[in-house]
Amino acid sequence: MSNIPSWFAIMIFPDYYRSLSKIDRAKYAKNAQVSQRYIEAHLLHRRKNPKPTTMQKLADASDGLLTYSNLTAWFYRADSQQ
């Protein structure tokens, strides 16, 4: 894991993923054991909710920039703004 400064705010998933270069997106997907296509087609737009084990892998692959709690809050957020 990288050494994250204490002042650094945890990112939300789409912001984190979009901040990565094309090469880093491929590495991230590989490290999280999911395909880039799955991330881009389903996860970025919350079309599917990943399994808890997959969310943990996504968090682990982010080097501390995403957390499991952060991901569950984002994927399972209440749709109260309808």
C-alpha cells in the first residue's frame, strides 16, 4: 500500500477510476480480478452491484484510495433523489 497523507479524502469509485491512465486502468482491473469492460459497462454507472468479495478486491487494488465501506456506501446508496 502507498503512504496516503492523513488529509487526503477518500475518493468515490468513478472519480478514482477516471483519474487513472489507460495503462493504470488495465492494471487496476487485473489486480482487482475483474475486466475493464465489467468496470466500465456495469460498475461506473451502478448498473450492477458487485459482490462483497469483489468490492473488497476493488478497494485493495486501489492502494488505499478506496475503502470497502466507501464502496458499499456508493454502490448501495439510497435512491432518495428521485
